[in-house]
Amino acid sequence: MRANAVHSSLTAVAAILVLSSPSQAQSGSSSGFKLELDPVTIAYESVDVDTESAKFNEYRDLKDGFLLERLNLRGSYAGGDRNFSVTARRAGRDDAFYAFDYRSEGSYSFKIELNRIPHRFGNNGLLLFDRTGPGRYEIDDATQASLQLAIADQFRTNRAGVNYNFLNGLLQPYLATAGTVDLALRRDRARAELELGKAGRFAWGLTLDHEDRSGTRPYGASLGFSNVAELPEPIDYRTTSGQLNGEWKGERGGVQFGGRLSRFENKIDVLVWDNVFRLTSTTDPNAYTAPGSSSIGGTAFGRAPLVPDNEAMTLFVNGRGKFGLWTMQGSLSYVTMEQDDALQSYTLNSAIRGIDEQGATFDATDRSFLPQSSADREVDVFSFSGSAGVPLGKSFKLDFRARYYDYDNGSDRVVFPGYVRFDAVWEEIGRITVPYAYDRTDLSADLGWNIARGTRLGLVAGLREMNRSFREIENAEEIFVRLDGSTRKGGFWLHGHLELGDRSTDSYHVEAQHDSFTHPEAVNNLPDLRKFDEAERDYLDYLLQADWALSETLDLTFGVSGRDEDYSKSLFGLHDDEILRFNAELNWRVGESGNVYLFANRADREVFQLSRQSGATVSTDPLNNWQVRFDELNEVVGLGLNLELAERWQLDVSGRWSRSDGAADIFSPPGGTPNLGVGFDDYEDIELLASVVDLGFEINDRMAVGFGWRYEDYVAESFITRGLTYYLPGTLLLNAENGDYQGDVLTVRFSLKH
Amino acid sequence: MTRSGAAVAALVAGVALAWTPTLLADEPTYVGVETCVTCHDDKEASLEGTPHGQAGFAKLSARNCEECHGPGSAHVDDPDNADLRPTLARLTPDERTAVCRNCHSGGARFLWDGSAHASQQISCADCHSVHSPKSESSQLQRANETEQCLSCHKDVRADLWKTSHHPVREGRMSCVDCHNPHGGQGAKMIRAASVNDQCYECHAEKRGPFLWEHAPVRESCVNCHAPHGSNHLKLQKTSVPYLCQECHANTRHPGSLYDNTTLADAARASNRIFNRACVDCHAAIHGSNDPSAPYLGH
């Protein structure tokens, strides 16, 4: 004991002397500059895909050619007090990532990164239009004139002959020579972050984010029920934000505070496109159905304002502290969101005359006749979330949680004497904007019981309340009870929860739809329909999962979870949404760093909704009812292994097979409208097999080579894309390729460490 | 002071002096890193290249190993006694977390107390590893943030592999882009105060506010979307047109039945079910500034 005590004492003294000695940097004995390249990897990819489907490269950029696949450069100096790193992944590609990090541990750090994320929607879409400028799609006048004339002739001789077959016949020669377009965008997200004093009592941070998002995505541009043109919506967005935050940490608590400004800009305000079927603008009461047997009128071109610029400012403060036995924390934030873009005129159709509240007509293309020239929208949000917990004796703990969110839309209500439907006809129906607002309160109490070491039971009871303005239900309350438990012993962990909720509401005001009309019309939604986000409901949510370390190297997991939302008090609308999931996983550690794993997930979801078809007035005939039950089965199976095959040889294999199998079972009682209902089996039947094999060989301590093979097989059958062509009844489609593919990617890589 | 009082005082002092070395000897003391690595050099080696093994850590914590593991003299004195080993596994989850929070209590970890993970007795060591991290950053037990979360939240894995998904499985984003596992302001540990505020971080064009609003959009994006993954376009929970028809059964076309007989390859093909159905006309579904778009058309 005495020898140990002396040894301990001497060791302690020695440790004190060592730790209190001047640092190497201060003593100047060595700058200690270290640079490590670990690694730099150059790769060559060879890609072979059997189709042009955009799904293959949906969020990535796999293509033939060399690339800097990986760069990790780390350095330190001043005895390790200063550290930096330079990181690059897939440099030069559309899915590249770059980062630079510099820090003095415990003092400050600076980081800058650029993350590129592509998003491809479809390739080789057929575009009848020419893109003549940002947001401008045109068809040459001769084509428009020719089509307009042909349609007018047909309309004169046989109105009913202006139908799909006729229009398709007119369009086919032009479609045969149309150009193609790929629909894709890319996000370039940059972030710069400066942190000061993280390890001290005061810390500060400054974060700047900027994102450029550019490209195109599919957009439905409609000039009437029978005249929809799918176009590439031009995307040229800039999102910039900056946040300054501070933090103070004390012995018994702390405070965080800060402010954030965010600005979104859309560089292309408006989309203008030619009407394929008209060179000149006209109007008539049925022009919104054109071209068809009722009308061939309408506008020569359409105009759609695209998403407006907006700004948001956020102020926040978070606090936490210990007060006796109580531990409390809370967050307060105030956000103001503004949008004040200039408003476009009612239409570009010069043939249309608007009618004001006094009955006088005006030029609907003239912005000066708008009730106001800009949107002038503003919303204030106040939110609070907090918790307070106190131990009750040695085994119990009580936590209270509260959350409050108040979305206060203070925008003025703007009255419009009417509007132009589909750029085709003036509708003398006065409309008024509706500044929806709501507040939400969540309260809960959680009593936890630590039954034994590693075993806990919890009982939670809570209330969620929602208050709304301008919607069908003004007040809804949901009470819930939750039982959760967890036990860990040795390598075994069992945990789960069971939660029951019941939402009740005050009366449902179906006439809430009147709020957007200056002169309320007859209610035209089913009186007995309940919008599910407001409706009464019961729900059950559950989870049970077991994780078991069968041995030092083998882990097994098994779990079941699910949620059942029951809206059965709604006669129409969503009635039921239920999901049941199973998962299982086996993990085997092999050797020092090897691993083999296998997992499987299965999710079975059923959704049931009811409705009733009406004509010009709300139907009261139950024979007009219809219902649909959706069944979606999802399965994912995966396996993988990471093994050191032999000295210097490393093998990584992963495989995933996922499948979704959906069906829609539709029923309508015979004798009504609709008479019967026919379901379909391809409610998103999708299968993906994805596998990756990587074999690496270390030539020596510094160099390595690798060979990779990626294989994917994707098959998609969806009812909404079944039978799509470039022109369908009432609709001109891009029909871009986004479906099946089989693809191989071979990769050869060379890595160097230094 | 009386003579008897002095005698008592002397007696007490003497007893105290006699017992003090014993009392002091019962409390373990710090032995220093050099002692620790005498036996545990593998642990020292494991820290190399990690933040805990760099000079900055030594600057912040004079006690190195014992900063986290506590004073080790008792263990050094009797290394074969398992009960005296200062291993963190012997602590309760709250105690383990308290060790880490001695240094790591700010930033993203500020709202830990009362968070879902804290109340479920999850500790830092359930996700992070100081001595054997597998990830490139954040010292996680798994290769990356997503795999770490999926190690417990296995029900989400199936959603990530659905056809419509955020680019999580491609590695372009991860769970922590939306969730703060250390505790966030919103429900489900969302970083922002609400689901919508979180979504606006990347989808700022949906923030509005707009001239013409769509109420369920303003209240919650997850009224219509399933952010972890979906079999349907654009992360929709249910496919259009049926998604819209859960709320809209108005006269004429909104309440009409669209079924197999109205698909693109059928005789009664209707543009209200094929391609993007309702959204092909009601393109401004999230809100519009168009004076002529009270129905959220263009």
C-alpha cells in the first residue's frame, strides 16, 4: 500500500509537472507542422445504362470519365494547436462536395463548404415550344395560325368534331419534328461558419448560407380544361441567409440567443407560353373549355406568375438552468415572414374586359385596375417550447413539456371584383383573399419510473389544441396517453411505446368556403365531408423493438411498429390510414474490423377514403358514392459485408432489394353516377435492386488500388404514367423518361497517402 | 477554555489527525495520463487523429483520460478489482451524459435536458465513441449519421428506399439536416420551431406568404407529404388525385371518381388522373400571387 501510494504520488507529481510545462510551441522546440494526405483517390468511371431514364442519376452524377473521387488533406502546426483539413468528394461533378476547416481547438473554428446536389426529373422530354428567353416558350406564328385555322374550319362544319382524335391528328406532324429537353436542376449550397470560444463561457457564431438553384422541372401550364401544356418551369432561385448567435454557459445554466435573416429570390418572375391552338386572342363564356365542341376561343398566350421573392427574419433565445431539484429549459422565437412582389395583371388576353363592382368594364391586361399593385403579405410567428423536470425521490422523475406556436397572418384582405379563368374568360365572381391563421398548443406531463438500473417505465399524458381562423373547424383538442418502457441488461435492450390519441372538435362549418367569396355562393363541397387535418380522429401508435447481443460478435434486432389513424366519424373524406411495419437485422463482427450484416423491413399500409360524385349541385344520392381502398406493401432486404480477405485485400459488398406493390380497390354502387368503379393493380409497383462491390488492394503503406462494380435494376409501373404519350386528351405532355433502367458502373481507383 | 475542554479538544484533534490519512486515502486521486497509458496504450493510440487526442484537448483538460474516466488511483492500486475500474459503462445513462456535458453542453447540445432521447435514457455513448469512432466526423459508432440513426430507428430505413425520397441514401443529406438528435425546438426533435419552418430552410420558395393561400399547406407540410420517403410523386402520402379528394369533393370535377377507366390508355382518359393529375392545372398548389388564381391554378 505504501509503495503504491508513493508511486501514485510521484506519478501525480510527474503528471502535474508535465502538464504545467510550457507547450512545445511556446518553447519553440518544434513548430510541429504536420501534413497528411489520407488519401487522395483518382478514379475512372465507366457507365453503361440501357435507357435514358433520369431516375438512374436522380441525385448523382455517374458518367464516363476520370474524377477526383476523394481528397482528405489534414494538417496541424503549433504543436497541434492549429488544425486544418481540406476535403473533396467527386470533385468536378454535379454531385461534388468540398470543405475547408480550420480550427484552434477550444478557441475558434472556421469552416466553409460547398455541396452540390443535382435533381433530375426526366430526360428527352418532347417540347413543341421554343425557349426564346427566361420563362418564355413560343411556337412560331405560322404553326399557331395553321392550327387555329384548321380548328376554326372544323368548328364551323362540325363542332363535335373538335375532339381528341382531330386535335391529335393536327399535332402529330409537329410533334414528329419537335426538339427534346432534359428536366433537371442543381442546388449549389455554400456555407461559411465561424465559431468563437466554443469551449469557454462565452461563445459566438456566425453562419452564412447561400444556395443557387437552377434548371428546370415539370410544370402544368393550363389554358383550360382541354388545353394543358406540360412545360419546363425555369428555376433560377437564390436563397441567402445569415445568422449571428451567442451563447453563455454558467455553472447552473446558460443562454443562447441570436438572429437570422433569410432572403429568397426568384430571378424569373413569370412564365409566358403560347397557346398551341391560337394565334389571336378572343374570349367567350365557354372559352375555358377550348378547344372543344363548346368553344375554340381563348388567349393567344398564357401567363403564370412564378413563386415570388420573400424574406424572413428570426430572433431567438434559448435558456436552461437548474433551480434546486428542477431542471428547466426553454426556447422562444419570433419570426416575421414578408412577401411583397408586384402583382401581375389579371391576364395577357387583350380580348378580355374585366367588370368591377359597379358594373363598369376595364382592360383586364392593365395592372392599374388591380385593387393593389403588390402582394403586401406579412405573417408573424411567435413560438415557445420548454420543459421542466424534477426527480421525485430516487426512482421517479416528472417532466412537463409545453409547446406553443402562433401563426398570425396580419395580411390585409384584398378584394377582387372577379378573375380571369385560364386567360380565357372573365368570371364575374368577386373573390377576397383569406389570411389563414392558427395557433397550436401542446402540453404534456411525463412520469418516469426507474424501476431498476437500466429499466424505465414512462407514462405520458398530454393535450394538443389547435385554434384556426377561416377554416371549417375553429377549435380542435386532442388528448393522448402514452406508455413507454425500456430495459437494458447486459447485451439485451428491449424498448417500446404505446400511444393512444383522441381528437374532438367543435362544430364543422362547411360554409367556411364562403370566406373567399365577396358574395357567398351555395356551398359546393359535401356537407358531410371532413377534411382530415381538422377532423375528429382516434389514433394508435406503437413500437416494440429488441436488440440482443447474442455474443461478443453477433447482434440481432427485431421490431414491430405501426400507426392506425381512424377518421371513421367522417362520413366522407379520409376514413382510415393504417400502417404495420416489421424489421429484423443481424450484424456479425468478423475479425478486428470486418462486418457482415443482413436486414429486412416490411411495411403494409392501407388507406381508405369515401366520397360522392356530384354534378352541378351537391348530390344527395348515395348511389353516387364511391370509395377507394389503397393497399401498399413495401419490402426492403439488404445485406452487406466488409472483410479483410487477406493481408492488404479488402472487400466491401452491399446489396439492397426494395419493392413496393400497391393496389387500388375502387367501388361505387351500381345505378348512380359513377356507375361502378374499376380499380387497378399498378398503384405504384416499383422494384429496385442495387448492389455495390468494391475490392481494394494496398500496394504498400502509401498506395492502394481499387476496383468497384455497381449494378442497379429499376422497374416502375404506375397508374399515372401508364399509357402516357406526348399528346393525350386535353394535354400536351413532355413525357420525359423517368422509368425503368438497368445500369452498370465500373470504377477503377488509385489512392495515395502521404 | 477550561482544562477539560482543552483536553477534549486535543483528543478530537488527535483523532482527526490520526484518521485523516485514512479518510484521504479512501478517495481516489488522479494518477495522470502517463500512468494510464502504461497499460492502456491501445486507448491512447485510438485517440490519435481524433479531437480528444489533439493538443487542443490537452489545453482544455489537464487531466486527459481522467477528465472523463475520473481519478484512477484506486484502479491503479488494485487493477484486478473490476469494481474499481473507472469505466463509463458502470455509470447510469444520465451520469455518462454528464461526463460529456462537462465540455459539450453548448451549441447543438444546448436543449438536451427534457429532449426525447434524454427522457428515454439514451446517453452520448449510445451514439458516439471516443475511442473507436467509425465516422469521419462527430465520432459516431457507425459510418455516418444516417446509419447511426437507423441503428435504432429501423422503421425509417424502408421509407428511405422508396422511389420518391430526399437524397439521404445518396449521401447528399442526412437525418441531422432536419433533426437535432440532441434536442430541438420542434416536435420529433426537428431543429426548427415547426415542420414548416424546417422545410422552408431548403424549400424557401414555399414560405410565402401568398395572396391566395392553401390552408393545410400553411399548417403543416406533412399533411400531404411524407418526408422520409414515399411511393408517390413528390413525396405525397397518397397519390393525386385521391390525395386532393380527401378534402375536396366539390361539385363537378373535384368530387368525380377517377378510376381505371379514365387512365391515359383508357377510352375515357382524363387529365385529372394521369401524369400529375390535379397539379397539372392547379400548379400553384402551395399558394399563388396571381390575381386570377383563387383556385391556385397558374
